[in-house]
Amino acid sequence: MRTHGTGGGPRFPALDGVRGLAALAVVVHHVGLYVGAHGDIAGGEVLRRLDVGVPVFFALSGFLLYRPFVAARAARGPAVRVPDYLRARALRLLPAYWVALGLVAAVPYLASVTPTIDPVQSGDWWRYFGLTQVYTADAIGQGFPHAWTLCVELSFYLLLPLWAAVWSRRPLDDRRSVAEVVLLLGLGVASWGVRTLTYVEPQVLGSWFPFGFTVGATFLWFSVGMAAAVLGVHRPAWIRAWPAPGAAWAAALVVFLLLSYAAGLPRSTARPSGVGFLLLHGVPALIAALLVVPFTTTDGHGRSAVGRVLASRPLVRLGEVSYGVYLWHPIVVLVLLDQGVGTDDRFWILAPATIAASIALGALSFELVERPARRLRRRRVLAPAPRRVDA
């Protein structure tokens, strides 16, 4: 599979590799978090900041899902049929999640090593299977705690056609493309600011929870990808060149290391200061932009040295199975810890074991659940298209 959005058009295989590496970053980050290694081992500062993979996921979604809407507006792609789009998004997100959550809740041993699974087995099961747990403070950390990102994705899926509809009757020219990008990034920065404000002054919205785990608090990361979609389809004449992948990735590494070592952020799970929180949730947007944006154009950057590595078969395959890897890796960590595979001083054994087992389970999820769901998605897409319907 090559990475693409909601319809036909150009494909961006290097982004599969980006997604795969982002998934590995999150896995390693969580392994360190589970065993308390962030503050105890050399390189703990880097481990603590590897959750930058989540903003990368959201930037990828912003780009890949919004680009077909923008291309349709510019008459460079087929119209996006919103019912088909929503059906495809549901089949992409829900089946693998339902299977993973259901298995963990149903298998006694898996449930016993997953202390947060109890509410799923009670009357609140609908909240977790419906991905609405982030809207109740007591439920956010239950079920699959890492599924908060899926709740955010689901909200974004629903909001995106509304945004596209607002812009659908406006021709895509230099002035409008710049205006939309400025508005997107402006809303993203506002989201970042409000998220920080609710952290520093929780009484503003009643509590940091649940707002901090909603699309309203994370829109900055999506806006990066959406802005890239607009400029990738209609680039104003004054933008002479797209960021070169090698230089952009080198800059991302420098920014990441500065965030890890020079920003004064805690290595452990201790609360950062207000300024630290501002950096913690703003700088990753820049890192995500540097990693993703160079490959969101058809200028040939996918054929650069970095692009060829990212589009190599192993990394493309890793990107294919990354959703299953993300779903299953916390369960893998808990099982391995329960079996005595990893302790605080054995992080370097636990991390590779978790990666290997998570990739294996991710591949199973892809072949047994996600690929069949994809076939269902494509049946409707391959049907004869009706007349164009504006998004």
C-alpha cells in the first residue's frame, strides 16, 4: 500500500515510512514510561520526548485526509463523497480497535495484566467502544489509555468535511490559499494557547481534563498537515521551492535534541512549568512539519535520498502495520513485564522485545482485520461515481 488520502490522485510512499518511524518512536517512549526509564538511564531525555510521534500522526492525518478535498476544489481530483469518506474512516479506525479492546477485555489473562480494562467489562463499555471516553475526566485513563488519540482522530474525521464545505465554493487561487493557510495555522496556534492556558489556569474551562485530550486542544498538529495540503495543491507563485528533505530532517533532529536537552523539561512524568508545557506541545508541531511537509508535494522530493529510504519496502510495510503496532504495544509491554522480561534496569531488553512482538501483532491485525476492512472500503469507492457533490 502507498499512503494516500480519501480518494484517487498522487500517492506519497515516503509518508508510509514516516508513519512507521513515528509508531516506533511512540512504542519506545511508552516502554520507557512503563518501566520508569526516562529518568534513570542515559538518553532518558530523548526517550521522554519520543512522544513526538503523536503530533506526526496527526499532521499526517491532516494532510492525507484534507488533500483530496482541496484537490477536488481545484478540479485536480474527483469529488469527495462525504458518506463514502465517513464510511472509509469508520472502517479504517474502528474494526482493529474493537477487536483489540474486545480481546483484551474477554481474555482473563490479558484483562488481569491490564488494570485499566475493568470499566470496559462493566456498564460503561459503550463509552470505550464508541471512543467517547475523553469527554469524561474519570474515563480518560481507562480502557486503552493510549486510545485518547483515536478519540481525537474520530473527532477530526467528523469536523473535516465541515471545514471543507465552508471552503468548497471558493476558487483556489493564490490569495485564498494563503488566507486558508493563515487561518488554519492561526486556529492551531490559538488551540495551542488555550491548551496551555487550561493547564496553567485549570479553572478557565473547569479542568485540564477533558479538554486537553480533544481535537480542540490538539488542532495545531492537524493544522500543519492541512496547511501542507492546501499549499501542495495550489502553491502561490512566490513560494519558489519546497523544503528539501535532507535539510528539513536535519533541522528536525536539531530541534528535537534542543527540546530534549536544552528546554529544561523534566525527564520524568513530573509536571512541567507553564513555559515548559508551552514548549512541550508547540515545538513538536514544528518537528512534525519538518518531518512531513517535504514529502507532501509532487516535486520529486520522494526520490531524494531520505525519500528513498522512507519509501523502502521495510519502512513502507512498517507504516502499513503501524496502526496495529500502536494498538497492541502497551498490552505487549504489560505482558512482558508480567513475565519478568523487563525491569527498570533491563530497558534495553524490554524495548526490542516489545518492538518485535508489537510488529508481529500489528501484522496479524493488518492481515486479519484491517485488510478485509479495506476491501469493504474499496467496494463503494470502485463503484461508478455519481455526479459531483460538493463536500
